[in-house]
Amino acid sequence: MSQHRYEIRIRGPLTPSMRSEFAQLDLSSTTAPVDTMLDGELDDAAALHGVLRRIESYGLELVEVRRLAEDGDPPGAARRRDRAQSNSS
């Protein structure tokens, strides 16, 4: 079974009890100035949908979901970075 790493951005901070709910899903959370970023590996699409349903059940505002490449960058980020470096040369 192939796991994928995701970043899920939620508007606003999470309460300690909400953080513990997501910690049980092996997701880590960090709070940016305005948003909370959940980051972790999920087994499959069903697991991702379960996390999204939990976000909805708490009445949280979902801002963004990104599946990350193996190296932790969003898919295509390395290609865009390479292109930007070649254009600046």
C-alpha cells in the first residue's frame, strides 16, 4: 500500500482537543499566523476523505489540500524552481 504525504491548511487555530483529534491520525499541526497546517502521511483516498469529513464536522474552514511529492515539495515544485533558475541565468 502506497502512502502519500499531504498538507492540509485550515483557517484559524485549533483548540487543544482538536489538535489531539488530528494527532491520533498521525498528522502534525503547526499554527501559522492565521492558519493551521496539518501535515502527514495518509494510506489512501479513503483516509484523506475521513480527515476532510472530520474537518467539516468540527465546522472548520478548509483553505487548501496539497499532496506532496516524495521529497516534501508539492508536485511540480522542483520543475518550477529549475525553470526559474534557468530564466535568471
